[in-house]
Amino acid sequence: MISGNAGSNANNYSPGRANHPNIWTVSAYDDQDVFASFSNFGNPPIEYSGPGVDIPSLWKNGGTNTISGTSMAAPHIAGLLLIEGNNLYVDGTVTGDADSNPDEIATFAPPFSTTISGSVFLSSGQQGSWSTQNSFAPGAPYTYTWYYRNANNAPWIQGSSYTSSFNHTFYNSTGSLMKAGVKVVVNSQSETTEDYFNVSVFSSGGGGF
């Protein structure tokens, strides 16, 4: 269902104001994931946002045309609903939504993600090892940037590894268990994702649980 192209609250326009479990109302965004200035807004009734700016389309009497509107965004979402059986994945939100409640961007596959695994418990001075596994990535080339921190609220410090694995030695002389962590930021083509991993470091002074 189109939300409408008045740049106003969709609740004041028909059919955009229709709200029902089997109705999906759609706003529009551009190729930079920026909310279209003409798109109606409001949550509810809007569930998702779809591409609706400068969209190539078949045109009456033959040929094609490039046009904008929530009438371009709604068919994208309808196609995704058909493919996914009404269970849409979400990959972030639009920016610049006029109602300050960013609409979710529907996608046909789970978003790019990465998951860290490795050392959970370490003694002070013991080197830990971690690696990360990507899921639903757009494809190579990948770039990796690793970080570590010595406490939950401490600032992240950039490590020296730029591969899918990372080694680091934590030191703890506090006399109690230190809650440290590692983080990786992965870029794949134009997409970015990250993951955090908590690490418990026992003190050299004998502290523990």
C-alpha cells in the first residue's frame, strides 16, 4: 500500500492510512537510503520503506520511464513479500525520516553480519585468539579492523590485525576479575558490519570469580 506523496502524515491520506495485519504501507527512499522528501510518513500506518526515487519502469504505450513516488516503492515491497512469504528481513533504517522515527528498509535476504569466536577466559599475560565468520556478505574484497578494551566502559583501542583473525594479550593486576573485550569491523564492498566479544581476564594477583 502506498503511503502517498504529499510529504505529510500518512494517517491523513487514503489509502495510506489503512492499517491492518494483512496490509503493509510503504514509504520511499533514494539510492542513499535517504527518506524521500515527497513521501508521506507516520508509524503507524507505515511498516517499511522501499526504493522510490528515480526508478526505471515500463511505461504506457511501450518503452520505459524513470519516475519517483511511493507507487514505485510499494511494488518492491510487494515482490519481497511474495518471495519471502510475508516474512521480510530488515537491513537498517532510512535517514532523514520526517517523523524522526526511521522506517525500516526491507530486503530479500538477511543483512550482512559477522560473528566473533575465540578465547572467553584468560589469565593475565596469556595471549588470546579470536576469529570472525561472515554471513550474507556481498563478497570480496573484505577489510577487517580489530579493536580491544580493558573494561566494559573503557574506550576501544585499535589493534594491529587487518585479517579475519586477531591475537592479543591482556594484563590484569587489579586483584579481581577484569571484564575486557574485542571488537571487529568488517567492510565488504559498500556494506559494513561489526561484532563484539566479551573476555574475562583473571588477575595476576589471584583474583577470580
